[in-house]
Amino acid sequence: MSKYRIAVLPGDGVGLDVVEAALTALHKLELEAKYIYGDIGWQFWRREGNALPDRTIRLLKETDCCLFGAITSKPKEDAAKELAPALQGQGLSYFSPIVRLRQEFDLYTNLRPCKAYPGNPLNYRDDIDLVIFRENTEGLYAGVEWHPLPEEVRRAFDLHPKMKAFRETPSAEIAVSTRIMTKKGCRRIVQAAFDYARRQKRRSVTIVEKPNVLRETGGLMLGVARDIASKFPDVEFKEANVDAMCMWLVKNPQDYDVLVAENLFGDIISDLAAQLVGGLGFASSGNIGSSYAIFEPTHGSAPKYTGMDKVNPLATFLAAVQMLDWLGETSKARALEGAVAAVIKEGKVRTYDMGGKSKTSEMAAAVAHKL
């Protein structure tokens, strides 16, 4: 009997290629796992009007964790146009499946390591080793939005003095996205960042916010961070505005260690930091809750490369490293990360983004061979 039940959601586009590549290494590691494939992605939106079918939610609830690939996402209007004719005009609205999964399973921590592996020609610097903790369920990505603005919401908003600038604007011409943050949400993501810093003997935690402008939500996050930081005298605490952080990450990335931010700001600085260590082909993500986790590369589905065996699968390998660590299989995690590092350093196998001509499957075989 297998030790683990792992859900596998390749998705669509290049998600199919990179997930199969990562499974090559997991099989070589002889992880005692049963891999159970599930349905997710654009084809299910078009055929069923649901990119994340209920059967897939049930599958995940019967597994220990999930390895996720990539899915195509499009704006609401474009998505509606691609529905099967029988589903047109039924009021179906596209919503990101990965965002729904994060909220459905309360995967409040988005863990984004950004590490420069020696020998990578795309490294901005070779001494970068950042870890970003992004709050994963709240903030501007909570999905509480309106357009046009409902009159009952408009009446509530009109009570705020700042709304006087919009008094003459018709509700039909107003779109609103809310930034909802709770003390609980702020506390648990900052706590996770500090716990990680102490456990991994990291030197500092930096809170990335904008409290001088977003006074209420940013102020809540900063206040919670200061309170938690006071309980970790062994970890240096820093504060940074998100716009300045983007500049400093380019100027002095080696000065930072663990960063923690709300959902949107965490998303922005994660992609910036990923580019410093080679781009999205090297950027993995762990969506982690109290009892479940989903691991994925952070790149999109790149439909134009579907089935071409072309893209860099290393982000998915590094997502598998995170998955192994989360499962407690630390020796296998170090073995897989070591194999990835060895292939990068050797430089004989490089995909197109690294300036080479190797295929996805060739990169997978090279990593598996190092194991």
C-alpha cells in the first residue's frame, strides 16, 4: 500500500509537459506514492462551464497533497465567448481555479523560494537566496468586486468622505475591487514567515506593505507584524514600502532574506525576485494550509508551446522539492534539489530560455540521471 496519495492536476498547455517531467524524477526517487489524476483547466470550462469541476474538489479531499501544472485563464468576456454553444447565455462566469483552490482549502501561505543556482546563465547575481511568504486568501485577490456598482453598495460607499470625488459619476461607470484583510489573515502569514526564519536560521524578515497610502489595511498588516516581530528577538525585522522594495530587490537583493506581504504585493515581488534567479522557468510555489498543500510552477500555460516539448520544467521540479519537504521526505527533497543544481551547474542541458536547445524531456532525463 502506498504511503501517500498525491493528486496530479496537469491542467492544459505546457502544464501537461512539465508535470510529466517532474513525475519522471519522483518515480526515480521511488517515493511511495499513488498518483491520482484529476480534471482542471480550460477545456473543462469550455465543455462544462466549470474549469474546476466538483469531482476534482472531491478528489483533492481524498489525497494528502497535490502537484499542479498550469491552466489557461482569460478575461471574463473572452472566457464567456469560448463556452460551448449550449452553455452560452446561462450567466456562467469564469473564476480562476487556482484562486478558488486556495480559498476552498484555506491555503493561506504562498511560499515562493527564489534561489540562484550556480551556473545558471540567467542569474542576476549568484548570491541571491530569498524566500517570499505571500498571503494567499485575502487582500485584493479575495474576489469581492462589482461592475457596475450596485446601488445598495453605492449608498454604503457614499458615507465615506473620499467618495465625494465620485458623486457625479454614474454607478454604471464605476468598477470596485476591495482589499479585504483580517487580523487573523495577517497574523498567520506573518507568524509563518517568522517561524520559518527561526527554523531555517534565516537572518531577517521584511514586511512589504504600503501603509502610508493604504492606511487601514496596510496599517493593520504592519501593526500585526510589529507585534509578532517583538516575540522573535533573534530575527532582524525590517519594514519596506512595496514600491521601494521593487527598487531595492534589483539594487541589493543579497540584503534580504525572508519577505512577507499581502496577496497582490506578494505576487508582484515574487515575480520580480523570480526574474533575478532566472525567470519563471525556475520559480516554484507552495500553496500551504494547516492540513493540505498544492505545489506548482508559477508560470502560465503558454498555449503556443503546447505539445512542443520545449519549455523549462525546472520550476515544476523545484515545486516537487517543496512537496517532498512538506511531506517530511527531506532526504529525497535534498536529493532532487541537488540533482537540479548539478544539471544547472554542468550546463550541458539547457532549454531555450537558458540559451540552449534541449527539450523538456531531455531536461527531465538529465535530472533523473543525476539521481
